[in-house]
Amino acid sequence: MSVVTPVLVLPGHGNSGPQHWQSLWELRHPDWRRVDLVEWDQPVCEDWVRVLDEAVRACSSPPLLVAHSLACLLVAQWAYRSVLVPKGAFLVALPDPQSECFPAAASGFAPMPMVRFAFRSLVVASTNDPFGSLSHAKECAIAWGSRLVDIGQAGHINTDSRHGAWDEGYSLLKEFMD
């Protein structure tokens, strides 16, 4: 009997609304679990790291992390501090904490650990993401040992950039999980 990999969904700043691809993917997979990072609008990295660590510990086997935006930085910070190792991380729309667009209310996410992850990871980036450049995503992917996928001009890969169910991303996730 095969073990089903738990999936933890990690939204970014402000949480992911009902039309965001993370929410729509959760509807397809009721067994996936959104991690309630509690303080969505004024996130504190230490608090988010603690909550993620608890969520991973609660899984029956190492989970796959599906992160968007600020939650990608959360995964990097958590991976640097935790002894736990997930099955992998699917990281979408990585923001740059040094960017002028980075949410001022988010604290403790910089400096970002630029250390190789102990697990497989995939960084999905856009060439015109207002929150993080493609060169920043490449730099992080290299440091973390992640595969990088450039999906072209896709904005922040969210509801505002009209991604909805984001079938291309779902295909990338399925490929990554196999």
C-alpha cells in the first residue's frame, strides 16, 4: 500500500482568496491542508516559522509544501532553522525582501538564508513580477539547489494577474510530485 504524501498549502501576505490558484487547487484536493499562519496582514517571520514547524510535525509523513509569495521566504527561513525535512517544496512568485514593493508590515524575513535545502524544490518565477525579479529568483534557486522554471510574463502569479486555477502551474506541480 502506498503512502499518500501530505500537502501543506502556504499562502503569502494577506492569505489567498477564493479565486487564487491555491484555493482552487485545495477544492480539487480536500485532503490538502492550508496552514493557518494566523497573522496574514502583519506577518512576523519567527511566528510563521513556528507555525510551519508545528504543521510539518503534525503530518503523518514528510509533506510537500506548496508556497506562494511571502510563504516562499517562510520556507527558506524554516528550512534553515528546522531539523525537519519535507518531501519537497513548490515555491511560486518569490518576492525580494529588499524590493520597494515588499510589504512594510512583514518583519524578520530578511536576510534570506542562501543555503542549499536538504530537500527537492522548484521555484516558479515570472519575468515581470512586481515583487521580485527573475534574477533574484535565479539567485535563490541556485543557492537553494532548486530547479527554476521561468513562465514568462505572468505578473505575481496570483488572482490579480488573472491566473485563476492556473492549469500550467498545476501541471508543473504534478510533474514535480512524480
